Amino acid sequence: MIDPLSELEIDIQSFDIPRLVTVYPDRGGIRWWTKAWFNNKEEGEASVEISRQVAIRFIQDEIEKDAMLEEYFPKQMEVYHHAIEQTREQLMNQMNM
């Protein structure tokens, strides 16, 4: 029997976990912070202080979202990568049944 789904390509992006990262200054514009939200959680992660240069580079799209998250929220990104890999493995196992 030929598996009709054997040539189906899985778009992992459709199973992606939402993640958002922002940068913002204090009232005086002296200190800068980054904050992240994973999986649409309302509260988000604790803010992390960053340099003004990093904030500007991020605002100017010189630093990608995931690179920023990897640098300042590494534990959360480790969990993210693990969850995506588990989803991929589950889908591949289902496809091989």
C-alpha cells in the first residue's frame, strides 16, 4: 500500500510558538531594556537591561528577533527550541504510521 501522505512537506512554521520582543528606554532615555513574551502569555518575561547601541540596532532591524531572544532570554529559547523539535518529531512519527 502506498502512503498518500509520504510526499507531503510539513510547514513547521504553522506550528510555531508565538514570540515577541521589544526594546524601550527609561523616562530619561538613559537606560534601555528589552522584554519578551512567549506563547501569548500576558505577563511576559522579566525585563533585561541592554545597551543603547543594542536597542538602536534592534529598532533598525540590524538584529533579528530570534537573535535578540537567544542573547537575552536563552533559557526561554531553549524551551522554545525543544518544544518545536518535539512537535516536529510527533508530526514525522504520525506521517510514518
